[in-house]
Amino acid sequence: MHKDTTALRPAAKEFLSFQLGGLEYGLDFGKVQELRVLKSLERFASDGEIVEGVAVSRGVIMPIVDMRAAFCGHPVATTPMTDVIILKLSTCVMGMVVDGITDVVTLGPDQISPIPGADGGAIDYLLGLGVSQGRRLILVDIDRLMSIDRGTGTRQVA
């Protein structure tokens, strides 16, 4: 009797790839609500460098986090390529400003490896390094990343 083992294999997963500070990242495409150009959002508050303020998209008021400033440590000029990924997180809907959105990449478990030198701890929001057709994506757990309190390095509890 022949057994079908295809049901035992973990399924491939889709990741939205985006540019940030010259590197390419990926996040679970299931967390993406919509993609917008930064200039197309109605912004009505501005707090600072990283929390860029509040915006409205399709009637939803949400915080906007500028990941470009968070990753490089200072404000970054907006270009026509600056995009916002509107995320459906476990605790809220929010916008994440990035340098640009690349595409959607499907990765199987065999295409994802641990990040070299990352053994958990303070960077537990990194899922691994995805490789597809010569491209390398730093895969992030966006719920974990967005729950970190940058001032203390601890998690925020909603």
C-alpha cells in the first residue's frame, strides 16, 4: 500500500517583501490589510521621528510607524517610492512606512534558515532568512516586532 506523505509536509507561506535601509525584508502576507503610497494617506497628527502620527485609511484611524527612522535612528526623507503597509496585527490596525514594497514571495520551509548569529533573546522577532531565486529576505514576525517598547526593549502588553 502506498502512503501519501504530501499532507505531512509543512505548507509554503506567502511573504510581502519590502525594502528598508538597503535591505530586503519579508512579513507574513496574511497580516497585510492593504498597501498605500504614503502621500495618499490623510495624516492629521505628527508625533515624532518613529511614531509619525495618525492617519485615516478607508475610515479607519490608525497609528503610523516610520520603520525607516526606527532602523536608521534618524528621520528619512520621503520620496515618491515611500510606501505604507497597513497591517492587521493581533492588537490593532496600523501603518508601517517603508522605503518601498517589492512583491509577494512564496517560501517553503526548506527555503527558510536561521539568521546567522541570532540565537533568540532580544531579536526574537526575526523568523529567519528566506532565500528565493537568489534573493535573501530577512523574515520578521511583525506582531512581535511591533510589540517592542523601544525605550526599554521590553514587550508592551495590550
